[in-house]
Amino acid sequence: MFIEKVTMRQMKMILKSPFQTSFGTQLEREFILTEVQADGLTGYGECVVSKDPLYNEETVGTAWHILEQFLIPMVLEQAEFSHPDEAGQLFSPIRRNNMAKSAIEGAIWDLYAKQQNLPLAKALGGTKDKIEVGISIGIEEDINQLFRNVENYIEQGYRRFKFKIKPGKDVEIIRALRSRFGDIPMMADANSAYTLNDMDTLKELDYFNLMMIEQPLAHDDIIDHAKLQKQLKTPVCLDESIHSCEDARKAIELGSTRIINIKIGRVGGLSEAKRIHDLCREKGVPVWCGGMLESGIGRAHNIAMTSLPNFILPGDTAASSRYWYEDVISPEVTVNKDGTIDIPLSPGIGYQPKPELLDKYTVKQREFVRTNK
């Protein structure tokens, strides 16, 4: 492919309901979409940053800067790519900024799949025709509202329920949920809210037969997680600590984790996500796909990635209507009554961006055209 043009859009969309984690409460979502054009085709990617540097160090502003000043000029300078893996190699001199990298790399993957006339899932090596999905449920001040949320998602067929926790909103919440809903598949996500000083609290969660506890300790830690895992029966799942295949290898060797959450943006793109998947499969460590409140474009990339065989556990890729009054793609992502999402069969991401909605939610836009042909 010979890339001729790249477009960036800064987007702002309002969430249907507030989403609370240990980081705080989100009422709206700011992020970046990328469009890469070559040979009359367009590939789409999503930069899953947030407005504030809370999940990681990147923000909409920093990602825009890195894309505008570094990554897009690098892509247009090279211009010719035979495979999307080359984008990651091209970006390797740039430290971190993984979400910015993934935005342009994902668009190149979509473009590549369209050129090959393949669904993105098949281009990645996916083997499934549908994926199992779970739901991520934020912290609620009213336990009865939390119960109503769970009842609603059970009726919709979701196969796994992830509950956000933080100190003071943990053991009693999980106890109440287990008492109310019996043996439904449950996990807890701490988003780095605890330390080893909270060992007794975390060990109490062993009583509730959870699938896993996700990222209980510091966002950059793999040492203390190894100490914690030795004390827990419940598997520890790492999220924020894993930014690369090398991070995953070290965490597995140290015994810091028994499960890994793969987020495409966090690890720098689909190519690195695939490498982590392959390593974990070799080591017998199951993986699943986490979510970042994506629009339909990022959601489509998650669906394609989850088609790989070692994505054994249901991920966070819920229906578009879970978060948005209207999504920017057609058709919107929907969940079947059996808690699955069908893998699209059309080339690329399999969903068509809706130009009128892209324009509606765009707050800033810039186009880059290759001039030296």
C-alpha cells in the first residue's frame, strides 16, 4: 500500500450514563479517530486516550501532538507499507505513547485487510465466527441501582460481569452481589487502587469464587503482584502493568499474573497485541480483551482481535448501546441473546463509519497529504 493521506479527528461523545471507577467518574468521552487513505480505500483507527492522564500518562492533547508532529509525518515519509507490522517497527524509536501509535497502526491494519479483501479478524489470524462478551459495570453509590444494572445485563445475555472496586467499595459490594445473584461469572477490577497493606481485604475476596482480580496493585508493578498472587487463590489479572510482549514475558516468569487483559491501545497496536496473545498461548496463560469506552471503530478492532484462539475469557466489548445514544458506525455493535457478538464477514473492520455522525461529534480535524510522490 502507498499511503497518500491521513486525517485526524478529535471527537467528543456523551455517555448514556456516568461510568465510575477508582479513577473518578466519566460523563463524556474525548478521543481521537484516524483515517488512512491509499489506492482509493480508507482505513480507520481509534486512539483510546482520555481527557485526563489517569489510566496512563497519555491524554487527547499529548496523543494529538505525537500523531501530528511525529507519527503521521513518519508514515507519510515512508508511505509504502507491505504489511501493518512495519508500522510498529517504524515507530520503535518513539518511546511509549502507545495509544497514539495504536491509532495510526490500527487504521493501517484496517486498510491492509480491505486491500486483501479479508475481514480484519481473518487478516490477524482469527479462528472464530463469534466471540463471547462480558460487561463492565462501574461503581454505584446505591446498591439497589447496581442490582438493577446487573439484572438488566443478565436479561441481555452477557456471559461475564466485571465490577469496579476501590477501598471501601469492595468486599461488602462483592458479598452482596454474590448473595443476590448466586454463581454468575464475576470478577473485580481495582484499577491499581490497593497496596500490599491491603492484603487482608484482598484475601477476603477469595471467599467469593471470582474469576479474577484485575490490577489490584500499582499501575507499573509486577513485583508486588507476584507477592500478592502467592497469597491468593483467586487469579490475579494484569492490565495497566503490561505494555508490551516483554512486559508479559517478565510478569509470567515472575508469577505476577495468571491471566492477562490485552487492550490494543495500551500495548501500542494490533501487532503487539497479537504477539502478547501468542506468547500467552505458548505459556498456557489465558487472555481477554479489555475495553476503554470505545466508539464503534475501536470496538470493531476489539472484536477482530478477540477472534484469536487464546482469547478464552469473555471480554469487555459490549454493545454500542451500552454506552452511546448513537454510535458512529453502521450497523451498530449488537450482542446476541446468547451473549455473543458475530464476527463481521466484510473486508476490514466490517462496520461502516457514518460520515454525518463523525462530523457531528468532531471538535477538531486536520488532514495530512503526502506531497513528495
